[in-house]
Amino acid sequence: MRKPSNQGRPVTEPAEPGVVSTDDGGSGLYEACHARFAEPEYEIMCDPVHTVWVKRVADGRSVGLPPWLPRQCSLEAALERVESKLRVAVGER
């Protein structure tokens, strides 16, 4: 019995775990977060499942925004929620 060959098929390497810097799965959250949360106070990144993370550099606190969130609420509401969570984390009100 012959072993199947890989001829004609592209050889792909397994995806490396970790941060994917710009792939938000088409949700638009990555660009919106970059516009709203400026460096160097914040870091914006995406993980392999397209969740966008906003991290406040000063205290390391981060909030994740899943790619389906814009279907649940407006982009503006989602960003306001992130701001609220990060403010509460350091006692700002």
C-alpha cells in the first residue's frame, strides 16, 4: 500500500501561539482602539482568536474585546466600556 504524497499541496507550518499584532478578524476593533487609546499610555494587540486587548502600560491592567462584540453593541459603547473598566481599576471616577 502506498503512502499518500503531499505533492501539489502547500506545506504549512503550525501557527505559533501568542500575539498577532493586527488581525482582529475584520471586526474593526483594532483600528478603533488604536484611534481611541494612544501610545505610550496604552498597548493594543490581538490574540490568535481575534480578541483585541487594550492594556494600560502604567498598571498592566487589560481589557479584552472579542470579535463578535460589535454585533452586540455599538463600537462607541464598546470603547466606552473599556475606558470605564480601566478607570475603575485605578480608582478614577
